[in-house]
Amino acid sequence: MHLKIKNTLSCFLLLLIFQANGQSIASKSLLENIKFLSGDELKGRKTGSEGSAEARSFILDQFKNIGLETHYTDFQQQFQFENRRENKTYEDAVNIVGFVAGSSSKKLIVITAHYDHVGIGRPNSEGDSIYNGADDNASGTAALIELAKYFKENRPQHSMIFAALDGEEMGLQGAKALVKDFPFPMEQIVLNINMDMISRNEKGELYASGTYYNPILKTILENAASGSTPKLLFGHDEPNTGRDNWTQSSDHGPFFTANVPHIYFGVEDHSDYHRPSDSFENIDQQFYINAVNLILKCTLALDAELPKE
């Protein structure tokens, strides 16, 4: 699918709209939610674990309190998959999926973030064996909740699905299940926005990967992100260049395979990636707040400019 945009707003007009309406996410609840989801009590949120079930219950309560609609029984899309590395079948994996109806389009924007992580593993030098996954990906999940809250209160033009996905760390299983059992025809999806690792970067950089395949998305995002912090960069999506290609690296991958345009918001790997030290204490709180607000600004611009028919 290649996107064609009609009647695009200028960067100047978009900035006026953002400034006049004062769009922003709730920083306090954003930080509270990432802290809870990455706490030791959840023991790394490995799929099928008690910690995963506790995280799922938390997200489910959030979606219900926000007042989202859903197309699945009690918001939960249950699925199973085989993990060949462990020679084990997971029969109790669950995506949590909410919905907000658009005001002027039946086309869909699907916003995703995985809530699972890798659980308990080899202890580090300090004896810590809990892989908390604060950046990976409590950060994306907490942002997903706040975006769902925002768009429930400020109705988007496109209908939006908000999906907290399970099983990403075992091969993008939750995204595969969602694409396989999607509640609408796939042709109705105009864009997948995926968030995975968005809470820290020493250079003050956030990437929006995926514009290589639909360059018009880059134009919209460049205009929306003008003058914002963190700095929005593009790349990690060019095939056959020998560079680090993120096109199949997270839950946007199955959407790409299904010919759905995507934007993947994320940071480059850091020293705490898949280590017990990926904890709440090591995120950059101000970077994270700014990054989620930037993603909101970008999502608003995409909602305004993407095709409605």
C-alpha cells in the first residue's frame, strides 16, 4: 500500500493548531504507569507468567476506566503459539485491544506496543536477575495507555485501535495474532504506529522508522516535529544497505508483511538493553515525557492528513 495525501496542512498551520489546543499527555500518570509495569513485583512480565497476568490486568483496568470500546471479549484476544527455542507451546498469551471510533473516517490507525518482556534470567554482578524491561517495553505500553486516554477525550478523525501486545520477545507473536484475527478488513488500516523503547537516549534522538516505503509520511512527520525535542530522525528502514534495518524488528513487522504502512517510534539500543539494569531508575524521565508528547503531535498530524476514504 502506498499512501497519497490530499489537502495537506502546512507546517505553520499545524503548529498553530497544536499551540492553540495545548495538546499534551498526562506526565504524572505516564511515569506512574511505566514505574508500575517495570517494577520487581511483575518479575519481567514474561509471557505466561504471573507477572504478565498482573501487567495484563493493569492494562485491562486502564482501558476500561478510559472507556474504550472493543471487538474482543473483555478486551482480550487470546492466542497460542509454539516457542521452538524452549520447545514449549504457550496457550495463554493475550493481547489487550481497545477501540475509539473516528469522527470522519472508517479508515483505521492501529497503535501498538508490546507489554511482555523476558522475565527472570542470569543474575548480573549485583545479583539482580529480574529483567524489568522499563524501556523495553514498559515505556511503549505506558505511552499507549496515555494516547488511548487522549484520543478517547479528543475524538480522532480516523478510527483508532490501541493494542497492548503479548509475545513480542518470542517472535512478534502478539502482532502476528492480531493481524491474523483482525476485526476489520486489513484494507481499512491506513497506518500502524508502533512504539518500542522510547524512554531514553543520550543524544536526545528518537527515530521514526518506516518512511522509506511511504515517503509522504516523512513529510508529515518532519512538519509536525519541527522545533520539537527530542530530535526526530529517520532511517533504519532501507533494504540491502548493510545497515541496521528495523523493518521486522518489532510488532510493526507483521503489519509490514501484510502490506500495511507503518511508523516505528524507537531509540537505538543502549547498554541496558535486555539486561536487569533496564529499570525505571535508568530511564530519562524528561526525555520520555517529551518523546511521548512528540509522538502525540505526530499522531495528530497523521490523523489530520492521511486519507479518510
